[in-house]
Amino acid sequence: MSDNFWETKLSEGASTGNGDKNPKKLDLSKQKVKINVKLEDFPVGYWDSDNDAIHIVQWYNDNRMAVEEKSLDFFKHNTGIKLVTSKAEAQKILDLAIQTMQQEGVTVWRPPSHEFEEESNNTIQLNNIETFRGLIGGWVFAGIWFTISFLILFLIGGPAIADLGTADWNATDGVITSSEVYTSTDGEGTTYCLWVDYEYTYDGKTYNGDVVSYSKDNSCDSWSGNADDDYPEGKEITVYVNPDNPYEAVLEPGLSGVDLGVCCILPFPLIGVLLVVMMLKNTFGVVSSKFNKSG
């Protein structure tokens, strides 16, 4: 840096500090003491960000003679740097800091301190702790949601899946032998449960059945008080028989037998899957960043 750099920048009206709106020209006749400080003296591995340049600014403010501290913007403005992205730009900041200290008449100075680095490391460690706490909390929440929702889906949705498996069962003739709607009333209202008995013939043999569909038989709320009107005693019906086990039969096969109320629980397992995917992405991102930093 040339000695007239300071004079040139001051003549352009550059600020000498955060609050210096009317800077005074420094006395250049003062004897300048050599300040032998290099970038290597600072606790910075790569000079590629403004955060790195802050080390230089703090070092200057710790040793300045000026009353007011100077900001990184002051040094960037007076060196024409918009963003510190290289060692060369950091060197310009350091050169200006040294020259400014010389112009101020600094004769005694402390070398760059590593306390700032230690504070940063402590902050990083705290951030790491918070990050891992967040990951653990996220995994606990996602795990609980995922497990409970799929357990409910298995308990309630299992019969619906079984209904879909009846879509290709063989049709045969049958007759309703009896039907009735059982009711029960509690604080939540009245519950209706349809009970149907029927008889059917398959491959020359007679069998008895009582399943309308697997999901509807497991969800009494789906039946209305007059549900047995659809299956009056003596009504001839079509029965769908499991060809591998003729003792299994339903009156409503495939999708027609699925209780649509089961569909209300489907969003919850899907949300559980999304939560797990998000946690996997977040965990992968955190682990990758740690490995990149350690490398």
C-alpha cells in the first residue's frame, strides 16, 4: 500500500468510523512504526468470507488509537472491496488496518488474538448441540407419528385391504336366513351394527356365512338403523366365495365392500412417510456438513 492511499481515500470523503461523518485529515508527519503482522498470524484457515475479515477488524479495534471503533464496511469501502472472497482481498484489508494504525500513531500493539476463534468454536459447539437436539427431537416426533399412524392403518385399514383381495372371488347363489341391526347408545351417540346370516351353495355343497365385507363388519358406525332392509330374510342374493377356501365368503366384494370411512386415516400414514423423508434429508445434510468441515 502506498503512503498516499490514506490521503486519497480521505479526499474522497470516506468515513473514518461508524459515526465519523466529518473525518479529519490525520497528521502524516508522525513517525510511522512498523507493525509486522501477517495474515498467517490470524486464526483463519481460508480467507474467503467477510466473517474471516472480521478477525482483522477486531484486531484493529483492539489496538486502535482512534476513539471510535471502525467497522468492516469502513475497510471494505476504502479498499474498494464489496465482498471478501480471497486471500488477496483480505491482504488489502490488513494493509489498510496497519496503515490506519500507523497514521493514528500506534506504537505498541498486541498480536492477533485467538480468543475470537475460541468464542466462535464455542458458538459452533453450541450450535452443534442445538442441531443434534433438534434432530433427535425431530426423529422422536416422526417416529411416534409414523408408528402410530401405520399401526392404526394396519388395524383399521387391514380389513379394507382384505376387501380388495375379494375382487376375484367366485360368484354363487345364496339366500338370507336372518338379518338384524343391533344398536348401542353412549355419550358419543348411537352405534348401529348390522348382523346378517346367509346360506350359499358352492360346488354342490352348502355353506353358511355372516360377512358382508371385512371392513364394514369391523366398522359398525357405517351401518344405519335400517341397514337390514337391504338384506331381508328370505332374499335371494349373490355370494362371493373364496375359491381356495369355500368357507370364506362376502356379500360385497372388492372396492364395493370397502368402508369409505377408512379412507379418512390415509393422510396420517402419508404424513408419517413425509416426516421420515424430511428427517432423512436433514440428517444427511447435517452429517455431510460435519464431514466436509472435518475434511
